Amino acid sequence: MKLRKFVIVSDIHGDQMDEGACDGALAFTKEYNPEIRVIAGDLWDFSAIRRGATADERSASMRADYEAGKGFAEAFLKGGKQNHLMLGNHDVRAFDLAESTDAVQADLGERMVADINGLARRLNAKLLPYDARDGVLEIGHLNVVHGFHTGPSACAQHGRIYGNVAFGHGHGIAAYQVPGLKQKEARMLGCLCKLDMDYANRKTGKLVWAHGFGYGWVYDDGDYVLNQARRIGGRFHASTEIKAY
């Protein structure tokens, strides 16, 4: 059967990216050369427009944030035949801002949305919303979402809802097999952002954050193999050659 390779990355967070992790993921993707490439949300951080943003967050450069995320997307999606750019809970802040009743904020939001839509078109990427129903990408029998739950039970919650699913959002690496006669597994794939961002300094939840991404291949009948790349000692460990026996 025909094999199509894929790579799924998530949670880059714009100017909050970990440059070493991003460089490693890009180097792997270039060598692996997958047909299907997925940015599964939170390409940008957009902390300055978060509801309830602090004065320090509001002073952060939106341009630097946008340009950092754009640069990663351009490098990652280059050469892909099926590109997907999914919105996460951070990215969607621009779309929410465009709906503001404050005209100045709405104008800024509309400009940001136009830039994001233009980037997706230029990179030949399908743009998916951050939505529990409409923001689901299917790679064969594997569902990909940005993520809607965090914490120790996040994999179980996603698995019960979406079945075979890969997601980011929680920044950690975890797996859960859903009980049942048919095998269904949920995977949290890790992140490519800094592991010590300021907003999480006093949150013990960040101690499970880990740099990682998912990759594998899908058969023409929908069956798939999903592998986990994890960064250990500053380097990702992954296989670029695949064989079926």
C-alpha cells in the first residue's frame, strides 16, 4: 500500500519559541521530507492581546511575535504537498480581537487576521479554526486537534471525545489508550516553545512540559503509524527511514 509521511508540530509561540528545539524540528523535517505537514496550533503567542494581559504583556512587540511565527511556518511548510495551519487558543486571539466593539482594537484584529490568512494562502496551507468540531484535521484514521484540555487527564479526555487523536496545547508528552474492543490512542506531542515562559514561573504544571513533535506515515486505507520525537540532552532522537516488515 502507498505510504504518505507526515510531521505534526505544535506550540511554537512566536517569539517565545525555543530556537534550538525549532531548529532541530526543522532539520528533521527537511531530511524526512514529509508530504503532509501540520502546525497544530499556537504558532504565535499574542500575549499582548490576551484578555486580562498585564502591563508587561501589553508592552510586548506584536511585530516580533508575528515575524517569528511566520518565519518558522515558512521554513516548516516549504516543500510540503499537503500543508495545514491550525489555529490554537493563542492564535485565535487575533480573530477575537477583530470582533471587538472598540474600533481601534477591531481594526488591529482585522489587520492581523488578514496577515494570517495571507500567510496561509502564500504557503498553500489549509487554515483550520480553533473549534471543537470544525478544527479537526483527519490524517487517515488519526484526528489532529490543537487541544482543549490540560492537566493529568488531558489525554484521556481527548481520547474519549476524538478517539485516535494527536494534540498539543498542554506542552507535555503523554499517551493514553482508550479502553475498548478497538484500539484507540490519544497522544500529547510536546511543544517547541521555551519551557520556562514568564507566565508559568509559579505553576508546577510546567514541570511536565517537554520539547517534542509527532511524525509517521499513513496508508491509503487510513491506517497510520505515529511516532514520538523527544528532545533529550538538547537533541531530538528520531528515525528518518521507515520500513514495514
